[in-house]
Amino acid sequence: MDLKEIQNLIKFVARSGAAEVNLETEDFKINIKTESAVLSEHKTQVISMPQQMAAAPAPVAAAPAEAPAAPAAAAAPANEEDDSKYVTIKSPMIGTFYRRPSPDKDLFVSVGDEISEGTVVCIIEAMKLFNEIESEVKGKIVKILVDDQSPVEYDQPLYLVDPS
């Protein structure tokens, strides 16, 4: 990620109204926090951005942890195999995830609910706009992967749906 891309990301976060965005890859980690000024201006800070030096210590730290984590690693593929038969509904945008249309209304969907294509499953608020997210699959909600009123990233999994 070059400097221009980072600057564009900072501007986007400031305009979106998000309070905080974390972006982490193998090479770097960026934490952007915004705070509202009196006249609705946003001050943006980049908290940390280590260079590739952070990638070198990771394998050293991971090597000793592999021996005790072996039983957990064996359990993880079993969960992945179980989830592979499910379809994932993902967030189409960055914003705040809401499971109900308003605080006094019922949830859009719950675990065990049957949904069809076009069923509204949640709302994502982005830049003061409330976007209804519709299902693109037919099936049964198996798992809800995000807490209500929490921030979500683009392409973040929201629901697991059993299409059978």
C-alpha cells in the first residue's frame, strides 16, 4: 500500500463517519481513528504502521506456539469442513451492522429462519445512509457472525446460510 492509497483511505474514513477502522495485512497494520470536532470536522490520525520488519518476528513467535497449538489446529479443519457446505452472506460495504430496522422493531432474521432470495437480512449504515442488505440465496440461517450495532468491513462475513 503506497502513501496515496493510505491518504485516500484516511479521507474515506473521515467522510464515512466511522469512529475507527483497523486494516491489517502480513506487511503492515493501520489503525485510523476519527473524532468529531465542534463544527462536524473530523481529525484523523494514523496510529501505527510498522514496515516489513514486523513480518520477520512473526515466524519466530509462531514456531514455539505450534507444538502446544497442535490439538487446536486439528479441531480447526473440522470446523472449516462443516462450514464449507454453507453459503456466506458478506457485507457489500464498510459501515455499522444492524439486525433490526429500528430499536423497537423485531429482528430481520434469527438463527433457524428460512430466507429466500431478496429477503432483507440486515441494515448497514454508511455515511448516514441506511442500506438494506438482501439475501442472494435461499436457505436457512445457521449462524450470525456479527454482533448487532458493530462496525463491519467490506466483504466481511455476516451470516452462514444452509442452502439445502
